[in-house]
Amino acid sequence: MTAIEQYLIDTWRASQLGGPMPPPPGRDDVAVLRSARTYAQFQAVLDGREARHPWRAALRRLAHPHGAR
């Protein structure tokens, strides 16, 4: 069963029983990824490493594709 199918069943069940509607699948995905990135940056600071911004690192990899800096 896919997430959409489960969501539709849960929505129907909530409407039949008068309960609260479930959140749509994928609603909090961005927030979860953002908190994981923030935790990784925080952990880097605790470990004494530099907390780099992911966009800057991605742009650096694009500018220097073979590791040459």
C-alpha cells in the first residue's frame, strides 16, 4: 500500500468517526531534512570542525569538480 492510499483510508476513517484529519504525506519532509542538517552543523561545532553551509559546499563542488581548489 502506498502512502497516498493509506492517507485516503485514514481520511475516510477520520470523516466517518468524526476524528481529526491526518496530515498529508510528505507535509513535514522539508522540516525533517532541515532539522537533520541543522543537527549535523551543530554536531560539527561540538566536534571542533567548521559548520559549513550546504549550498556553499555544493557550489564549491560545482566550481571545482575534481577537488582542485
